[in-house]
Amino acid sequence: MSLAKVIEVIGDGETIEKAIQNALSEASKTIHSIKSIYVENIQALVENQKVTHYRVNAKITFVLD
């Protein structure tokens, strides 16, 4: 039987995909055996009537050793 843990992180980037990848990349620096990432919320930051940046709230699931 394996035991999994879920953490909540925030990632940002110039696109939604980059924000997700940045969140995953940062988490994987200290967490191993990541199995999934669930994007719970997406936020777009606006300046001068244009979207300039995205933020995602995500839950990352990983298996404990």
C-alpha cells in the first residue's frame, strides 16, 4: 500500500501552461514521485486593459517514500 500527500501551490507565468509548468518545476525541486497536478483556480493579471500574467492555484499529489 502506498501513501500519497497533496500540497497546494501557486505558480505564475506569461501563459497558463507556463504558470502550471512553473508550479510543477518549483515543487519538483524538493518533492519526488509527483503523480498529478490539479489546477483549482486560474487568475489573469491585467495592466492597461491587457492580460499580462497568469497565476494558477494548483494541488500537487505525490507518493511518500
